[in-house]
Amino acid sequence: MAEVAARAGVSTMTVSRALKSDGLVSQETRQRILDVVDELGYVLDLSAGALSSKRTGFVAALVPSINNSNFSDTVRGITESVEVHGLQVLLGYTDYDIEKEERLVRAMLSRRPDGMIVTGGRHTEKARRMLASAGIPVVETWDLPSEPIDNVVGFSNAEAARALVHRLYEKGYRRIAFVGGTTNRDTRGADRGCGYQRAVEELGLPAGRTISFGKPPISMEQGAQAIVHLVERWPDVDAAVCVSDLSAFGAIMECHRRGWAVPGRIAIAGFGDFEISHCSWPRITTVAVDCRAIGAEAGRVVLRAIESARGARSSGSERIVVPFQVIERDST
Amino acid sequence: MAEVAARAGVSTMTVSRALKSDGLVSQETRQRILDVVDELGYVLDLSAGALSSKRTGFVAALVPSINNSNFSDTVRGITESVEVHGLQVLLGYTDYDIEKEERLVRAMLSRRPDGMIVTGGRHTEKARRMLASAGIPVVETWDLPSEPIDNVVGFSNAEAARALVHRLYEKGYRRIAFVGGTTNRDTRGADRGCGYQRAVEELGLPAGRTISFGKPPISMEQGAQAIVHLVERWPDVDAAVCVSDLSAFGAIMECHRRGWAVPGRIAIAGFGDFEISHCSWPRITTVAVDCRAIGAEAGRVVLRAIESARGARSSGSERIVVPFQVIERDST
DNA sequence: CTGTTAGCGCGTTCAA
DNA sequence: TTGAACGCGCTAACAG
């Protein structure tokens, strides 16, 4: 920057101002500086700027997995909403593991992000403490924690699953099961299982028909295996709610292979409204959430908090509940 | 850090040393410092450390899309291989757009990453120049550019598609078509189209049977639409090579809906060995590449270059060709 | 509109 | 094994 300044015949401060859009610099001076910048191929060093200005321009975002279009849509939403304000997303994935999340929280915090977006309301005690005392706005997404750290943008996975079971009941299904992963890791999956449980209990249906299979992310393959176990264990089952569309798809394919009509022999529903749920045959009944909007809202909330608080968190935390929608298709 | 030092009765330099694993500090001093660190909830500021040490500990990685399990597997591979060396991945996605890639390259470079991994060999002239003159190791992946910027870890998409067409020929198919996106954006998709073209020409088959449909990422929906156009335009077609498994799946589902037997009426192959290709029915013939290994290798290469060169790029560039494999399944 | 001074929070380098 | 001085490259704050 000193070299640019020298060649343009100004001080480094003027170069610094010319390089920010809001810098108060005369048009001609700025143009002269930009020409030199271009000529020299100079690239501003933001890490030095961050040290000086105490703003890194980073928003850390933690999701369970990037190989899941629900979460990658949320990341897109976050990115789109913050990048227009000049912020850069620092992405991490936890593999559905809150221990790994804790390590990532620490790693992210040492980069001094201006704000942080995490998935879900369940964290290790240490992670909670670090987030709460980091002095930056925090947004928890994809969940509705009863004791939020700060801001929340999410929905109740339990309520969504419950609504789905009720819809199946209305369609006449009476022996409804749930297929999910081992529940101590994927808390959103576990919440859906709880919602299923509550629904069958309040409807007076046989309860506890839950197949847990493998650790998350539950795959198509696992859905296929689970549906077989399910039918073996409770042969009278007439409907299965799967923790995600991917496992639902795997289950449906396995049913085809075995000549079990879907939904004739057994109805199968998913969760997430992945592309496959409306492209496969039969099209899959599911619960849709606007994943991108979750991200966009989370980005907006964190931006607002960064702008208003600048460390003091004065503006009060937001709690935004996004809607979900049961979408009935051919598989039920 | 000053406060930690004061409380531990040492200088900040000793705290700094205690916080790196390789710092030469006595056991008791270190333990005393770590206790204070824990008590205070102190988190090291890496951005300040980066300024001082001239190493940010970032590896920038640019992929076309995170909502594609091929690329997110590559990102996993990169992350796993560099994080054990204490480096942090700074991820960006280009949406298959080299103009956006150029903007991202600039943005990443202003964070002063220690190395950079990009997808593909095609970039804007400016992006190439920035990457070449950044003074950091660069790895191009998922492609085999004829004029690489620096290091390469990839394979020939054209050769892979060509091999697939040859395999279809051996199975007896003679009127083979290609289904892809509009080709000026997804260069790997375009390369696959070129490989198809070369194969049908050298086999003396009717050539130029290419349906381009929509801009990438090509979706299941687009595959469904494309297959209809294809059959309308060339009713005698007996096989279709799709640019990815997702479009192949969409095409197969559409064939089912219309009562066109796959592979009886038309054989359909994909690319990428996505989970859906072996979970759907019929299982989809495809080309498999070890996406995670591409990422792991790219990470290894960039690490080696960071270690050996420290800016001088003295160690020579690597060019690693990863294998691909045609996997024949039920859809052909 | 522009320049000067000071310092962000660390690690490097040297000396003890 | 530890500490002191210094500076990384930039921007805040103030003065002009």
C-alpha cells in the first residue's frame, strides 16, 4: 500500500480510503489511485485491516453437513444475504457431532468473526459458554431452542413431524412407524422422532414403532435396510415416516424391489422436500421448509445485530419462526 | 494475551509459545499458562498472529457448487487433509461461473491464504494472472488443463465420457445421444460432451445428437425434460449419456412415466456415481471418480508446496492424474 | 478532502 | 527456557 501511495503521490491513508466504497476521496484522486492499484496488481490485505479496524468481515457458519441440499441451501441463503454487505462466510461442518462443533466454535472464534450462525439448539456446555461470551451476535437455526443463546431462526421439527403424522391419520393410516438414525447425534432427526411419538400417542395409535438405523446422515441405503426391518418387526404397518426424503427414497426403492406397492402395501413419507421427492416415482409426500430463507433470515439477523450492537448486544435478540408445510404426494 | 501473561507471571512471548504445540516452554510454565487461559476463556487471535507470522493458516478452496455431492466430497477431502496440519479451509462456490470465480479469487486473495485450490482449468485471464502472481501454491482440480497455472490433480472428463460411449458401443448400442447443460458455463460438462462427440465419430456412429438443456447445475427436472426432447427429435435413439447421474435419474423417471422401458426402449447412463445411481431402480450405469481422493490429494499437494516453497515455488509443480472407472449397471 | 500519529494483537528475532 | 524490542499492513482518530 505504501508503494501504491508513493506512485499516486498520496498517503497510505488516502489509498485506504479510495479502496473502500464509502471513503471520502475526490473522484480524480481515487481514479489515480485505482489506476496504480490495477497497474501494480495490488490486493488489499484484509487481515491487516481487520486487526486495525477490529472487524474481520467474517461471518462464521456451522452446519451439520455440506453434503445435504437442505443445509447447502441454507448456506446459500446466508452467503447471499451477507456478501452484499461485504461480509465473507467462514464455513464449517460438524458431521452432526456436537463435540466436533465445539472444536469448530473455538477454531472459528480464533478468527474473530463479526457474527456466528450455528445449526440447532443443542451444543456442548463449553460451546454454549464460548458463544455466549464471545461478544458477537449468534444465531441458532433449524431449531427452536427453549433456552436460546441469542437469536433464533428456525422451526419446530417435532411439530412438523407431528403434523405429518396427523395428515397420514386423516388419510386413514392407523399403524404408522418412524424411521430415523441413531438419535443421540442428529438432534433434528431426534426431534422429528419425538413429534411422531407425540402424535401417535394423542391419536391413540400403536406407539413406539421406531426403527433406528445407522448414524446420520442417514442415507438412501440405510432407508432401504430400515424398511425391511420395519416390515419384518411389525408386519401390519401401513405407513412409515422417514427422517428425510433420502431415506424415504431408499425405502421406496427397496419396496419396489420386493414387490411391495407404495402406497398400496405401505405408505412412505419423507422430510425436507429435496428435489428427489418430486422427481422420483411415486413422488414422495414430505414436509417442506424454505431452507434458503432460513439462511437469508439468519444472515439478515446477524447483520442487523452487527450493525446495531457492535459488541454491546443492545438491540435485543430476535426469535423468528419460519413456516413448514406438509406436501402430500403419491407415496401416501 | 497480556492479561494472561500478567496473571501467569510471564511475558506475552511465553504465552504465545505455550499456545503453540512446538513452543519451547517448560512443562510447569505451560501448564500454569493453560490454566489461566482456561480460567479467563481466552481465545488466541489468529488474525493478529497471521499478520505477524505472515502465515494466515487459510487454504482457499473454490468449487462450482456446494450442493453437489461430488464437489462436497472433494471439499471433505481437502478439509480432512489440511486440518490435521492446523490449516483452515476458506470455501467459496462459483455457481459454475468463471466471472464469479474471478471475483472470488480476488476476495480470497485479500485474505492472504497460504494456498489455493480451484476447480477446473478454465478461468478468466485476470483470474489466471492473479493466481499466478499471488506467490502462493495453486492447485487446479477436476480437470487436466493443457496449460496449468501450477499444480494439477484431476482427470480428463472427455476421456471418461469417451470410455463410457465405447462401453455402450460394445453392448450393442449404435444411436447414442448426449444430454447436457448449456455448455459455455460448466466446462467439465462441456468436456464430457466433447468426449462423447469424439467417441461417436471414431466409432462411425451418427454424431451431433446432443441436447442442451438449461444452465448448470443440470437438475433431475431438466433431465426429464431433455429426454423427451431427445426422443422426439431422434426417435431411433437407443442410448443416452447424461452429463450427471442426477439428470440421468430425472430422465429415467420420465421414461417410466411414459412407459418407455429403460434400458429396453432406451438405455441411459449418468456420470459421477452419486448415491442415487446405485440406489434407484434401475441402478444407473455411470462413471465413478474418487472425489474425496481428489480433494485429499489436492490438500496434500498444496501442503507440500506451502512447506517447501514458502513463497518461492521452488519445488516444481505436480500433475496428478486420478483414475476414473466406468461402472455398468442396470440402466444400460 | 487529505495527512499525521498511533496502535490493533500477535510472532520474529535477538539477547540473556 | 525466557524476555524485550520491534514491526507485520492496515485503519481510527484527529488535525488541518
